[in-house]
Amino acid sequence: MTEAQYNHCVEQHADNLYRFVLKNIKDEDKAADIVQDAYEKMWRNKDGVNPEKSKSYLFTTAYHVLIDYVRREKPTKSIENEISEYCTHAQYSDLNELLHQAVEKLPPDQKMVVMLRDYEGYSYEEIEQITGLSQSQVKVYIYRARLFLRKFIGKMEAVI
């Protein structure tokens, strides 16, 4: 990858990469740091990066940095506890807000694949390349995440 190809990649994918990271961690400064780390790693390995696969390389790198951050920073809670907690303590009238709250409660791996598939529009094959998960595991995570979202929203509608 040449310097010009690297710069083109940065210009072309910076917004999408930042948006993907920000939707997952909701911290603008940390999202910018993660994106910067991904571009730095790409620059250091630019000689080994195929320009045609630069987008995949970039999202894969950002995904791994993001997962490391999430694992370090967030304690894990049971999904059932999250549903119960929000069903008894919160009142929502906006379905979009409700959906965003539900997505925030997903385990990190499920959240990542749902964001890549449903928000960013990546195919299962692309998600497989980005995350390093098998295609069947990607499908399982998406299924489980959507099941949780349906259950969460269904219980919330009963509260509203």
C-alpha cells in the first residue's frame, strides 16, 4: 500500500469507522482514540496491506481494539437482569430511544455484529472477515441479539 492509497483509505472510511466505534462505546474521545489506533496500526503495516482489502483490514483492526477496550472497561451483567432492571425502572415513549437502550444492553460481541450487519449493512462474509468469527458464529450472535432485542422491546411495551 502506497502513501497515496493509505490517504485515500483514510478519507474514504474515516466517517464510517468513527460512527461504528462511537455507536458501540458512546464516548467521543475514546472512539477517536480507537480510530486513531486503527489507522496507526494500518500505517505501520502498510507494506503488508492489500489496497483492495484496506477497508476490511481497517474495520478488523478497529474491531479488535474496540473489543479490548470493552473487555477492560465494562463489567458483565446477565441479559435477564438488564431486562428486569429496565422494565421496572424506566418509562419510554420513543421506540427509537428504546431500541438504542436495548442495543446498549447487548453483550459486546453480539452488539458488534448487529451494528455491523444492521447499522452499517455489511454482509455475513464481510463481518466474518472483520471480526475473525466464523460465519455461523456471526449468524448465531445476530440471532441471539435480535431475540434479546425483541424480548426487551416487548417487555418495555408492556410497561409503557
